[in-house]
Amino acid sequence: MRSRDLSTVLAAIQEFGQHLRNREYRKSLIRQIVDSELVPVFVKFLRTPNAEIVTEASYILAVVSSGKVDEMRQILNDFPRHRYPKLLVSKDVDQDITKGAIRNTKAVVQAGAISPLIDLLSHDDDDVKQNCLWTLGSIAEDCAKYRSDLLSQNILPPLSKILKNEMSDQELLTYGAWAFRCLCYKRIARSDKHVIPAVIPMVWQLLQSENICILSHVTWCVARLTDPTNGAIVDELINEDLCKRLIELIPHRYTPLVKPVMLAISNIISRGTDQRKMLINASPWQNMALFTDYLRCDNNILMVLCKVAWKLMSDKEQIQAAIDSHILPNLIRIVRKRRGRKLPNELVMLIADAVLGSDDQQIWYIADQKAVRAFCLTLPKIHDVDLLHDVITALQSILRVGDDVRKLENQYENAYAAEFKAKDIEFMQGLVQHQDKAISRKARSIMSKHFRQKRKRTKQQPQQQQQQQQQQPQEVPKEEP
């Protein structure tokens, strides 16, 4: 490795690369490279004129900093055949594609790798660029200090050049989008405010892409940049065009893409009334309703979508817009189809708040979509006292409207009260003894107004059956001759 003969160095470094491609020895070999202080040697090889040595050295540094370059390439190559590729699906919102060991990344940074890696982003070989982007992305996602170091050493101009080149390979563009996503990780430091004007054109350009990987990375960037903790730093990014593009992506065929899109929309709404008006003017309800048509919603995505809808439905006009787009019937159907199981609380809260904020005509429409059955299915599974109170209050409003309809149409029974089954009435009777006085009072009111006669009937039915059996003449058996 320390020989002056380039052919000998190339043979040695290629042997390192071959061993690192073997998953069995990768972990132990990375530890040996760091412990033996060979990282500065590989960083030194980045400045050699030999292209093959540069390629292998950049690959080794990428593996040391992250450990999963080959898995990344395999996922990218097989991407069209993956319905939910591991590249994009994660349980945690802030969990990135890989998490290289902090110790290994620190060794790469302390060896002075940042400057030569940024310089190599202008290299002619795409493999070298990909390895450098992966290493720089792994460095960026480790901590805010490393991100500030990368931005201070002008990583954005060469990265922007790669992303703006429409002739670039799609795999290279995906690596660039991921590195850009890592740079926009969480809160922007005050010392990095000056980079925002350079970031905004890159975000807008990547949003125009049709590549699913690129769109996923850039929408996560938008979700992080628009976070309310960033204050007024990114106000220039939020405009009507951005809102329209995000809304266009809601009914995308690739479902996990919707999660960062909805998070970005939620953050934009939380920034103020002007931003909320921008989104309302972009007509989001229709696209949100199209997404809920699938009924294949992941609970995390469904939770974020319900939060956005809840923030938008702040008045009767927006509730009417949600009714006209048929999103509320779709959400009620989701509750009924899942029988109230494994549902986020935000979904039930959204339907309850829609009822509580509506006028009588809107409540009548929502109730006709079998909202009572949806509430009855979810009541036994609600553990949050505030949510339970809202659901019972919503049921009170629906039953009140049902009484008005019964009087107008001269009906014998409240049609919405008839949707309660025996087990629902028993559960409501149990809520009369609830510790919360408000819940107990509302449950008692529902039972006394709508189910008192039913309880009397259920008690009288066995007695009536006994009386009828006694009144029936007993047949005398005929004697055999």
C-alpha cells in the first residue's frame, strides 16, 4: 500500500476492494482499516492521476463510511421490480437509508477526505462520482457539524451541476438526490442561512423529475426545510407552484412517496394563515380523496393525511369541500372495512371533528355514510379520554339530527339510533359509570333519550313469550286403539 509503484498499489487496493465486496468479511475488514489508520492512505490516493486507483479508493471510503454501497446499487438496479424497495421504506420518519458507524465516518472526516471528495464530483467517471456522493451523504447525515463543514467547503455548486445535467445517468442522479437530502437533514443551522438561495432552485428542479427515487428524496428535503423550527429562513421556498406540485404528487402510484409529501403539506399549513390559503387555493381535497380510494393505506401515511385534513377543515366551508370531494365517505369506509381495528386515533378524531364542526345538513350527509357504525366499531378500542368525549359528542349530534328527521318525516324510530346493535348499547350503558363526569353525563343522556324503550322491550320479551306459551292450548295425545 505504501509502495511508489502504481501497479503494485493498484493490485493491493483492488484486493481490498474485492474483500470489502464480500459481506462475510466486510465488517471485520472495515474495523481493521480504521484501527490500522489506513483511511488517510486511501484519502491520499484520491489525488493520484491514476483513474483506477481513484475509483477503488473512493469505493473503499464509501464502504467504510456507510457499509452498504453494494446493497444500494442492487436496489437501484432492481428498482422497477420492487413494489416497496428498502431504499425508501422506513419505520421512522427521520431514519435514513443507511447509518454508518459514527466512529468510521469520523475517521474519514479527520483524514481530510471532504475536500478531495468534493473536487472529484467534477470527475469524468460516473462510478467515481457515485462513490463520492455516497461518502459525502454518509458524512452529512451523521451530525450537523459535518453538514456545516460540507456547505462551507462549497459542495452545492458541483452537486447542482450533477443534478442539472439532464444527460446524467439516472443512478447518478439518485445518488445526488440522496446526498442533497442528507444535507437538508433536520434543522438548518443559522450559520448556513446563506446557502438557502442556492438550495431552492435545486429543490424545484428535482421536484419536476418523474423518477420515484429522486422524488422521494426531494420531498423529504421539502418536508425538512419547511419544518416550523426553521422559521422564516425558507419562506422563499414556499409559493403557489410548490403547493400545486406537492398536491399533484398526493395520488401517486407509489404509496410511500405520499408520506413525505403530506408531511411537507402539514408543515406548510402550520407556518401561518397565508401558507394555509395557498394550499386551499390549490384545491387539495380531490387528490386526497383519490388517494383514499385505494384502501391500501399504511397507518403512518393515513395518520399524516388525517392530520393534514384536520388542519384544513377549520370552518364549515372547508368541511363542505371535503364532503364534495367524497374524502369523508372514503375514510368512514376504511373504518368500517377494518372493523375499527388497527386504526390511528387521528382518523377517528377527524371524522368526529367533522361532525362537531358541521351544520345539520352536513351532519345528515355524514350520518348517511354510516358514520354511526364507524363510531360504534371504534368506541371499545378508544383509550384516550379526550377522543372518547369527542366521539360521544359527535354521536349525540347525529342522534339529535336523526330525531329532527324522524319528526319531519313522521317516522316511528330514529334511523340512526337503529344502527346501534345490542353490544353497542351495552357498551354505552357501561360508559354511564365512566370516571370522567362529562362522558358519563353524555352517555346517560344518550341512553335515556334513545334506548330506554329498547331496554324495556328486551326485558319484556321473555315474559311475553312465556305468557304466549301458557295461553296456547296444549295438545292432548291421542290414545292408540
